Amino acid sequence: MEKLFQHISLLSNGKFTLPYCNCLWIEDDVNCLVDSSPPEEQWQHIANQPINLIVNSHGHSDHCSRNYTCPDAQVLMHPAEHKRVSNGDIYLRDYGFDLFPDDSVRPLYLAAVKYTPRPADGEIQDGQTISTGRVSFQVVSLPGHSAGHCGFLFPEQGFIFTADINPDSKPFFAMLDSDVDDFIYSIERLRSIGPELLVTGHGSALIKSNISKRLAAYRDILYQQEEKILSLLKSGKRTIRELAKEAVCYEGRLPQPQAVYYIHECMMDWKHLQRLERLGKVVNEGDNYYLAPGQRSVLQTLG
Ligand SMILES: [Zn+2]
């Protein structure tokens, strides 16, 4: 546990270890945990203290897995995240397990991510201020990763907790309600807020320098992935499953366990294709995707 500011500590092991995340622990009149999936040894620092309030950035299990161990805490998250934290089947559906079914993965997945249903008690909304006594922070809606994904701005301390907008990794947008345009909007929103410090939900947690530049580079990964998808369509790939084998969103190689990351890749390729369709660059017919006429080379148009 690392003290960041008066009353505010960081629970992190500095590594990207799923299904855990970096959390904030606010010791105040109201003891508040921001996200609740700290690494096990970090959890021990606060396990014996009263936790009055849990505010979750979103409803993914690697951000809210300890909610169920705190029955007396008030649990708040954006309403778009409520259903999936209450029901494992909805959680799996939201991750695309019904669209790209894999019976070898489905029964193991919820245990692997430490999913335990725990309904939220209340909602947070963009612009809302949450006060724990001496500390207060604002909810900043940052959709794209998921529809209800939120960051938390601490104006007095000059930092923002960005959860799964993390320039140290690759954008992840593999949910039914993920959206690439929203993701880009949220990255730009963070850049316009111009914080002095980002506290990210995974990895080394603290990003102190070149924040705007690093966020721009992170955004550009999305554009680069789309260029790659367009070139794959040009080379004759047609379906989401064909595209997913190329692992565009994982730099050409799916991480282990590959069966899980294949589903994530399918979902993210689909999300990119949806955006490319909106931009008029791609057309969809049944399971097949094609470059829009203006995007095709002369040869392909003739073909
Ligand atoms: Zn997430």
C-alpha cells in the first residue's frame, strides 16, 4: 500500500496481473474503496478495516471482485454496469460468449476471473461529486471500454483514476456495449481535462509525464488496428473469425489462454468493423465484410 496523498493510498503490486487491478483506498469519515479487486497481499492491508463505500469504475470482475465480501458497504457504479454484476450468464453474454460460443471455456471463465454476483446498491453519473468527508472526487464518464466505464477526478490533488484507459497497455473493447468511437472520445476527454497525474487500473499505476502524448499514442493504436483490418479485407479475409485468427488487436499473437483471447479478438474485430461501416469504409452482407466500393482497388472492383 502506497500513500499518494493525505487520506488516499494506492493498492497495487505494480504489475499487470489479472484478475486484479489497482485500487484507491480513501481513509476518511467514510472509508471508501475505489474499485475492489486489489492483489491478495494488498487486500490484507485493509481487510480488517470498515469499508463503508465502494465506488466501481465499471462492472468487470477484475475491478469489483471483492464487492461481495463487503455486505455492509454501499456499492455504487454506473447503471449501465448493474446487470452484469448481478448475473453470471449476463456477464458471459456481455463478453460475447453467446455470439462466439466455446464450451471449453464457458464453465471455467467465471471462476477464473473470480466472478461472484453482488448487485450494486446505487448509481453514479457523469459530473457527480462524491465526498467522503475531507476528500471529494468527481465522476467522469469514459465509455468505450464498456458503456458505463467511469474515471474519477480528484481536482484538489490534480489526478484522475482512469481504470481501463491505460496508455501502458492496448485498448480493450470486447464487450457487447463496447464502442470504438466512444473509446476515442473518452481518450480525448482525458486529454482535454489535462491531469498532472494518471492513476491507471492496471500495471505500474502512476503516469506522471507526457500524459497527453501518451494518450494520443494509445488512441492511435485503434486507428492502426483499423488500417490492418482494412488491409486484411483487401487481401481477401471476409468473416470476423477469419480476421480474428490474425490477432490484429494482440499484435499478431493471441495470449494464453488462447480460447478466451480468441473470443475477445472476435469481439474487438467486430467493434472495429462496426465503426468502419459507420465511416462508409466497409459493407456487411451476412457474415461477410467487404471494402466499400470507393475503398477497393481497381482489380477488386472488377473482380
Ligand atoms: Zn474492464
